[in-house]
Amino acid sequence: MAKTLGGFNKEFWLVNAIQFFDGLSYFSVIIILSMFLTDNVGFSDYEAGAWQGYFFLFITAFMFTVGSICDVIGDKKSFIFATILLMVSRLGMGVFPGLMEGKLLQYSIGGLLFIMALGTAMLVTITSTALRHFTNKDNRGKGFNLYYLIMNIGAMLAGVAVCDGFRNALGPVKGNLAIFTFGFVMSAVCFLCAFLINEDNMEEKDEDDGSGEVKTPLKIFAEVWKEKAFQKLVLFLCLTLGVRLVFTHQTMVMPKYYLRTMFADFQLGAVNSLNPLIITVGLALTMNFIGKFNIVKLLVVGMTLSALSLLFLAFPGEWFLAIPGINNLDQAYRFVIIAQILVFAVGELIFSPRFTEYVASVAPKDKVASYMGLSALPMFIARPINGFVSGLLIASLCYDGVKAKIETGNIEYLESPEFMWMIYFALAIISPIAVVALKRTLTQDNAPEEAQKEVAQAQKEEAKAEA
């Protein structure tokens, strides 16, 4: 089979092009979604937070079954259908606020959020599936590293170029609309890339069970739920929920935290670009050797670092005044924000590529999309949970006007933004502890062959260490 750049075929790079161009839209949209719902659609802060939670809840619901649909209709048709849904929804959200108002506008945007959620769920699922189809066991680890690298380049540009670019040039209100219109254009580009995919160039096709039976999506989904390997995978995914909350903070909690502890014209896009920038550089430096380490251990290390990053935000700002060069609370908050982003980025760099690779490796070849669809589920369950939890915590501990109390010292720790982050830390650290405690349950008996090799290698290393 013909190879192109980097030892991968054309379809691999088309899939990554879809991920990149869609990422430019997706990552800029989630940064401004809450503000769009308030400033452009007329929802209150509470309603905007709720609708943001509903959007991710829709995605979560679709993730349960959309993988089975993708297994049936194939990679190319799934990409085409997903990009059409995203074109329709993003164009509508960029245009409708200028054509209607009041309840009609709000109901229309609610419907478009539903459509955009379905398109997002399908695109996330089929992207991971296609990456497996257009790689092989020899280059899959490198392929997933490249995928994550390209995704983070898109996320970085989405923040500093797309989000801040449009909002600074056109103002917050018009800038929000321009971001959605830009998303429509990016979805159209993704549609063209999907049209060019040739499924005959798959390097690892799904296996046929030889029965000749054409299985429906519901039947495929019912079958995978009965498999012990799939049940253990679901348990593993559930255990990662606590730390997955940390991955949602940057767009769901941080914007209001930044604005209310720092200043109103804080550049949200620029600071949101720091994380993907660090990951992009880190992946470029480590992708050729990080795959040599045990996957399970890397997952635990990545989760632990991600959780520990919240401690920077959980400690009182006054504590950091003892550090040379930090002379006031504004400088202290800048320091903890940058430190948290740095440590979290390292944790994400270690965790996320290995997480996707692990799920891809344990999936049976005839049910890849069903497994990969569930691999993204923890993130999309965490988002609606955090949508509602963050609304309560921000209203109680990081409300508008809290900065004045912080500067005057007229605030107790249990009433401060720092206590909010301590609560989030307690939720996050449960994940690595639980995975270590249940490691045998998650990996023994009917683990797929590649997972068994990982466990066997880990046991050998542990035996040597004990000797």
C-alpha cells in the first residue's frame, strides 16, 4: 500500500486534516459558548450555564449509540454526515441572532445545539475509529501521537487567533457570531476532506465473523454491552471521571475565574492557548520514545499530575507572596494560573494519547467504533456534570465582586475561590487512586491480547523491582 508523508497513507492525513480544521472551530466555540448564550441569545447566567450543560449532555447521550451507527455505515459516510450536521448548526448559530429574538431565538438555538451535539459526537467517534483503520500495529502509537499533536495545534490557534482575533477585532458580541460563521466554513472544508477519503486504503479492516449476517447498529451495541472486556472498559472509563473534570475547567470554569480574580479584559483565548502550546512542544519532543513505557503506568502518572495541578489554585494567594518577585496578589494569581496550566499540560501530555491508544488496542476489530465511541464518553459526561456543579460553586465561591473581598482580606478560606479548587482537587485525585486499587480487576482474565502483554510486562518489572 502506498505511503506518503511520515510513513502514513493519504487517508491518515485527511482524517487529521478534518480533526485540525474542525478543531479550529470547536475549541474556539467552547471558549465563548457561555458568553454567546448570554450576550447574543439573551439567556441569564444560570440559563446559559444550564444550556451549556445540556449541550454536552446531548453529546454524552449520542456517544452511547453513535459508534454502532458508524460501524454500520462506514468511515466515509460517517464523516460526511457529521460535517453536514456541523455546517447546518454552526451557520444557524452565526446567523439566527441577527434574524430573530426573544423566545423564538432561544428555542431555535436550543435546537441547533442539539444538532451540533449529534455532529460532534459522530465526528469524535469516527475520527478515533478511522485513525485505527488507517494505521497498523507498527505505526499506531506514532499515529495517535501525531493526531494529538495536530489537535493541540488546532486548539492553540483556536484560542489566540480565532477567539481573541475575532473578539478583539469586532467586539465581544459580533465576534461571537463571526466565530460561529468561521466554524461553518471550517466544517465545509472538513466535508471536502471527507469526500476524498478512500476506504479501500484501510490498513486494518474490521473482521467479518463469517456469518454473512448484516447487523444493525442496535444489535452491535447490544452485543458489546454483553462482553466482559467491554464492561471492564466501561468501569475503567468511569474511574477516570474525577480527573476528567480537570480537563473541562479551562473552558467551563476558568473564564469566569480569570475575569473575577484578575481583570475584566483578560485575554481568554491567549491563556487557553498555553495548554495546547505546551502539549504541542512536549509531544514533538517525546513522541519517539514515550510509547516504550507501560501504558497503564503512564495513565496513572498523567492522571495524578493533572489532579495535583489544582493545588496551585487551591492554596491561598497570600502564601505565594513569600516567593521572590511576587509582590502583590495580582502577581500571585498570575503565577498560580501559569503554574497550574504548566503542570496540567504535562499530565495531559502523558495521559491523553496513551488513553486513546489503549482503548484502540483493546477493541475487537469488528467493533472498533463502538469501543472508541465510549472512549470519549468520560470527557462528555464530565462536561455536563461540571456545567451544573460549576454553576453552584462559582455562584457561591467565585461570584462577581469576590476580587474586592480578596484584596481587602475580608474573606474566609471556606468562602473563597481557593476552596472551590480544593473541592475539585478532592474529586480529581480519586481517579488515579481508584485505578491503582482496581488494577487487577481491570486487566486480568479476558483482557485483549495487547492489554495482556502490557500487564505481563508490568508484572515482570514489578517482580524485578521486588527482587
